[in-house]
Amino acid sequence: MQKLLYLTDSYRKKLETEIQKIVRKGSVWHIFLKDTIIYPEGGGQPSDLGIINGKTGKARVLKAIFTSEGVLHECQVEGVIKAGDRVTIYLDWKRRYLNMRLHSAGHILHEAVATLFPQLVPVSANHSENNTLIRYRGEIPIGKAGEIERIANGIVDSNVSITSAFVTYDQLVQQASFVPVHLPKNKPLRIIQVQGFQPIPDGGTQVALTGETGLISIPKIVNHDGLVDVYYSIEKQTTAVIPDILEASPYSVSDLTAELIQIQTETIDQINNIDLPDFELRQKALGQTSRFSNLAKKIRDIPQKERSQAGIIINEVKNAIETALSHKFTRKHKSQGFFDPTLPGIKPKLGHLHIVSQAIEEITRTFERIGFTRVRHPEADWDYYAFEALNMPPNHPARDEWETFFLSYPGENKKDLTKKMVLTPHTSNGQVREMEKGIFPIKMINIAKCYRRQSDVSHASMFHQFEGLYIDKNVSIAHLKGVIEYFVKSFYGQDRQIRLRPFHFQFTEPSFEIDVTCGICHGQGVRADNEPCRLCKSGWLELGGAGMTHPNVLKAGHVDTSIYNGFAFGWGVERTYMMKSSTNLDDVRILYQNDIRFLEQF
Ligand code: PHE
């Protein structure tokens, strides 16, 4: 047996129940529920509205009527709802409470009318908001409205209770002040009683206290055809104390969901039916003062532990509204269908070389002008070329300076230290490889990726070096100095100077570090205002290593040291280029993060 909970608890706004039956009728669905709080129209009271919310779909109640199978909810359905689904009904409480107040006011009015005119027989009533009236058989003399109003409002003011009880037909006949001609056959019989008056048969929803209706007024009384219509209305808002029960349940996710779903349906209806400029329509639907935004703010009232769930629902509703907006906009602009062939076309974006590739190009061109040739050597190479051939036998402590990535490979013998493979930690692996070609003189410029186990703001684990090697007859430090000076002046500017600072590398002897005068303070170390230079501090910037090729390296490359000797230098591409453009990167790793906003600046 379906429980009609609106009869026993007219203040119930939410109910969890189950779908018993759902059938499609044209564009709407007929839903029967195990139990309901939705009042079906009848007894002069209009039908309730509400939302039936399932896990996979929701139904908007357009109307409910009473049938032999119980309350039929006529609904619009979104998503999927099927028999057996657990659902939650959310009542449109604002509408219901108004209907309840109007209905109870009708009963109070009746008690006032019956007090003055006991011979009148009630015929029918309309307790909906428009044309609200009670119709009696009989007549009311002109000028009685004020008196009826006074009695009715006396009952309102006294704020007495309105109670109800289920009864048998016999009890009803015995207790009620009148018995309607057509008593409903398939509904439970109920009487209600305004405290101090005789019970009346009624199946509607009533307020608990007469004060809740607010003051009653009678705009007109119309006698016609042996009948009299007593029209009435109630205050828009009551000043009466509404019982606590209204505020009893805290605002929960389900309450918010119910309201959101309603706003979603209504907003989408609006979007589809209102013609406004795109911007205004969006503003109306989702703007700061939209109903949606106002409701979304209520998330603050939701208990903490349900808030994230509320957030998800708010987002879903927002997305649904967004989608409706964009569909509307596309529909609208499509239907306008105007194509202007005179509009200029859209230019494709032009790309350009990565800043490091540009630097490599420029370095290559600069060395090519003095007869160097760019070569390439393996990026994954034997330990032999990276270290051993460069005068650093296995376990030599100097190796530690290159924080090397070692590679394993199929068939590797881990014990054989001479057969290890590395990701080249510097471009010097190209030196002996180039010598092994046996073609002299050698004037190579080897530019390649290098890898070291380091990553911080000034080091990326992958970077680039360019390695120069010159092997010929009678090569001296003067040649080394000349080549470097040439490079520095053409790359950085004629005013730049270099200096060679003694250093140590295993593969060159003697070895140097090359410094260049600072482009900001011109080697002074101080600015015009005598403050220390912020870029270099000392007047010099460090370029990188160089030196005269060590005889052991020449021997490893099968070079006849009685004929040939040479020099080598190896510098970082990124560093060299940054020094030119005075681009001070807070973090060099950004070069390799493919952030177009950074890269397109160069
Ligand atoms: N390979 C050295 C480094 O990575 C640089 C260098 C190259 C030094 C050639 C001397 C000669 O630091």
C-alpha cells in the first residue's frame, strides 16, 4: 500500500523511496512510487511540483493526479530512470507551503462563514492562488464581508492548532459538520479540525497553526444562481511564527542538489527560449547575480564533509548550462549563416629554430669561416673514447668531474671496465675518433648533446658543447690563442678581450681556462658609478676549457707525434650563447621544457 505521506506530515520536504512503475506517454513519463510526499491535485488544492532524483537520471514532476493505482507523477525525464531505482523526492516547498496556507485559510474562512450563516451548504472550493474562493448553496446578504473577515482573522490571530485524523465513513458522518456529496471512493478518509470548531472532511495539506496563514481578506462576495462565491486571499508573507519544524533539517547536499537541478532545468529552458545577445544570455545564466551563482554560494551552508560532493554537483550543473549555451550559440550563428568572403584569411603561425639550434648554427658558421668543419660523433660512446683515450684510465680520479651516466647494453660484461658505455659527458670523445680517421690536418668543430647527472637552476642534465680540435704541424699556444680570439671577437664583438688562465685537464698540457672581458663593464669589474659589476664581479667571464693536446691522446689516436701536435677547446653552447645575449635565465632548464611562451621570444 502506497504511503501518502503528505497526509500525515505536511511539512516533509524530502523522501527516499523506490520507483514502482514508469511508462512513457508521448513526451512525458508516468511514474508511480512506492511512497510519496507529492500532493496530487484535488479538493481544490493544486498539485505539488518537485524533483525525483535517481542515480542515473532525474525526473521533474509537472503534475500529480490521484488514480486507482495511487499517485501518478507526470514527469519530464532526463537520463535513465527505471522501475526498482532508489530515488529521492524533493518537494517544491515554496509552492507547497503557499498552497497549504491557502487551503488552511479556506477552512478558517469557512468556520467564520458557518458561524454567521450556519444554513449555508458548502458546494466546492478553489484554494489555488488565482480565483481563490469557497462556493456555498444559499445567499449572503450584501455588506457582510467585513464581519466575516473579522471573525476569520480572530481565528488566525489566536494561532490555534489544525489537526487531522483518519476515520471510517461512519465516524466521518458522525463527527463532521457536513458530508460532501461526492466523497472520494479510493482515498483514505480524513477529517481536519480547527481547534474549537467541528471537524470537516479533508484530504489536503494543512498548516499546523492558524497563524501561519497570515491575515485573510475577502475582496468580493458574489451571489448568483442560488449559489454564493466567497472570494478570499491571504497575506503574501506571514508575520506569524512558523513552527521550528520548517527549519529543523540542516541544509544538505540533497537539498542543494534538488534546487540546483531545478535551476538547471529552468536556466536551460530560458537559454533555449530567450533571445538575447550572446554575452547577456551568458550573464543571465551564469553571471555573478544569476540564480545559479547565488545558489552555488549556498555551498557554505553545507556541512564540511559533504562540501566536496556539493562542489562536484555544482560543477556538473555549470557544465550542463555551459553546454546548453554553446549549443544555442552555434545554432544561432549557423542559422544566421553569413559567410564574408572578403575577410582576410588567417595566417598560419610561423615557427623558428630553437634558441640553442640558432646558437649552434652561428657557432658553426663562425668556425667554418676559418676552415673548421663541423663533424658528428656518437652520443652514446665507449668509455674508452670519453675517458680512457683521453689519458684517464679506469678508476682515474679525474673522471669524477664528469658525473657520467653509464649505459648497459646486451651482452655487456660488467667486470670489463674497458668495455663500459656512456652517454657522452663531453664532446671530447670526438677527439680520438677524429684522429683515428687518419686525415691531416684536423680542423674539426664537434657540436653535440652532452649528458651529466646534474639538474639545478644552472645545469640541465642534457646540454650542448662545441669542441674544437686542431692537429697540424708546428701548432703552438699562439695558434690556440689566435683561434679563440678570432671566435670571441666575431661572436661577442671586436672590443672583447680574452685571457688564458692556467688550469688542469688530463687530455691537454698545458691546460687553460679561457676568460672573456665582461660586455657590461668592459673588463673593469665596476660600473660607471663605481659599484661592482653585477654580471661578472671581476671584469671577466669564464668561457671554458682549452689546452695543447696531450701526447698520450695523440698516441691513442695513432697520430705520429714526431710530425703533428695540436690544441683543443670545449665549451658549453648554452653558456656561451647566454653570455652573448646577456640573457640571465633564472633556470636554464626552461630551455628544454617546450614552453612556447618562453621559446617564441627568441
Ligand atoms: N671536455 C672538457 C670539459 O667538458 C673541456 C675541454 C675540452 C678542455 C677540450 C680542454 C680541451 O670540461
